[in-house]
Amino acid sequence: MNNFEFRNPTKIIFGKDKIANLATEIPANAKILMLYGGGSIKSNGIYDQVKQALAAFEVIEFGGIPANPEYAVLMNALEQIKTQKITFLLAVGGGSVIDGTKFLSAAAEYDGEIPWDILTGRKPILKGMPFGTVLTLPATGSEMNSGFVLTRKETKEKLASGGPALYPQFSILDPQVVRSIPQKQIANGLADAFTHVLEQYMTYPNHALLQDRFAESILQTLVEVAPAILKDPSDYDAASDFMWSCTMALNGLIGEGVPQDWAVHMMGHELTALFGIDHARTLAIIAPSHYRYNLESKKEKLAQYAERIWNVKNGTLDEKAKAGIDKTEEFFHSLGIKTRLSEYTEDYSGTAEMVSKRFTERGWLGLGERQQVTPADAAKIVEMSY
């Protein structure tokens, strides 16, 4: 196991009717900017619960943050933060709203002239406006980590950033919100969380037995609850396991002391930026091809995964590893998620070359746990995903 330091300061408030706790978590004199997405919180009762909890506060609202948080939209929110003299941000939504709020937290305290530099500069964020979250869509784990991803439509880019200043002060997780989520979004959440775990687990053996078991327990739980939560989103027990698994998948714990990959995400982000495909679905497109292409360097963990998650007991190391990849793709299919780029768009010609070109221009010359996935390799993996 590698050396590591672990700290996660986010307070989690989990359970039924916990949105009412908001008033006790925000400073009494705070002027709040409440951020949300397309307005579904107004039809499912969450908006009313939040407003009631914040009755004693001055609250300015900013809605309309899109599913892939868009830079231009968030710049309008940043203007409100400055003109209204906001002191506290509250994200009420899923990962996109929370990611957008993290960007605003950083941008509100940014010393430079162009906030987009926060993403292109690739430096950890050390200053940010305080914020909290009310999670309405389990998927990304953004409610308990310090990273975020932002899209810029005009340049068709999707980039990531983060830093120690961008942990939410608190996050409220009420599994009852799951009952109003469309099945497609639940499937996305399952696939997103599953792939988050794989990015931190599917590397090579590192004598980190407990970390492996932590990761495998999340994978096993997601596989177990997927049919139940897709069948009945109002199943509170299944919703609880689903929500907490998504949070635990990317709150930093399972990634400490072990090598991490994240090349799947880097390639997937490009597909979202170019075609607008849901983030989770781009991961399902790329992951099987990525593992097949890198079978030799990952086969020991792939075989372990096949044995422990999918009960594959027979065959050679290579055969088990390949079975693990096949089982992963079958799992995505069981969620109703397609795993080929050509199933989402007919305009995919040249995508592999575009991804390779962008990685080269950014200086991303070696991705993955061994930094051995070159831009040329990325092109081959994307092409395999057609």
C-alpha cells in the first residue's frame, strides 16, 4: 500500500426528512445563493422543503444549471454572487448542480481575470466561498469530495479541477428523493458510481487488501440493488443503499494508498463535450474497450474482480480477466445503457483522431495508473468503442 494522508471534512446528514436541518447548518447571518437545475425540485416537493427550512434567511435563487454544467450559464450566476454580495452557496441538485457550485465557490474567490483559468491552470483550489448541498440525484459523489467538472460549449471542452477548499461544508442525503428520479437517471447513477469504483480499483495489485474489499463491497452493493431500485424507486431500503454507495464510491476513501486510473473519464469527457452524451453513458462506452486494450497490464485485477464480483471461478487468468470485462458490459446493458458510440450518434467518424489531438495539445501524454496510455492509445481505444 502506498503512503497517504486522508481528510474529508464534509459533514453528512443522512436519512428521512433531514432537509429540515438546513437552518442549523448555515451561519445565521448568511446571504444565500440557492442553485438548482431544470426545475424538477419544484414538482417533487424538494424546493418547498428547502424554502421552508431557510425561511429565516435571505435567499437569492439561480436555476437552470444544465446537466453538464455550462461555463457561460455559471458566469451569470457569478455576476449575481458579486452584485448581491452573497456569502454562502447552497446547491440543491445532483452532481451537475454541485459541480457548478464548486466552480462558483472557486470563482468567487479567484484572483485572476478569466475564471476558466481555474480549469486550464490545473492547480489545486486553495480558496473558496463556503457552500453546502442538498443531494437530489445520487451518482457522482460530488456531495462528499472536492472535485468538479465543467463544460464550455463554445469550445466543446469538458475539463476537471478541484482542491482542498472545495469540500462541501455539509451535504444532506435523504433517500426519499430517489422516488421522483426518472429511470434513465437512476441507471446513469448506477453506472457512474460503478465506474468511479473501477477507476480506483481496476489497476494492478498493490497489497492494499482492505481498500480492495472496500471497493468490492460497493460494486457488489450496486449490482445487488440495481434491479430493486430500477423496479421501484420508492423502495427506501434500496434507495438508501444506492445513495450511500454513490457517495462512498468517490469520497476519497477507497482511492487512498492505491494506484488510480481515470483514463476512462478523460476519454469519456471528450465524448460528452463533442456529442452531448450523458456522462455515465460515455463511461459505459469507453470502459470495456479500455480494459480490453490494456488487458495485459490489468489482467490480475480484472481476474480478481471477475471472481469476487461475478463469481467467475473457472478458467486461466486471461480467461477470467476477459470474462470480467464481458460481465461489466452485460451489467451496463442490464441497466438499459448502450455501450457503443455508434449507438448514440452517426457522426462519429474522426472522433478517435480528435481525442488524440486534444490530449496531445493539452500535454496529456501518459494517462492511467502507469501513465502509459498515450494519445495514440486513446485514439485506438475510442475507435474500438465505435
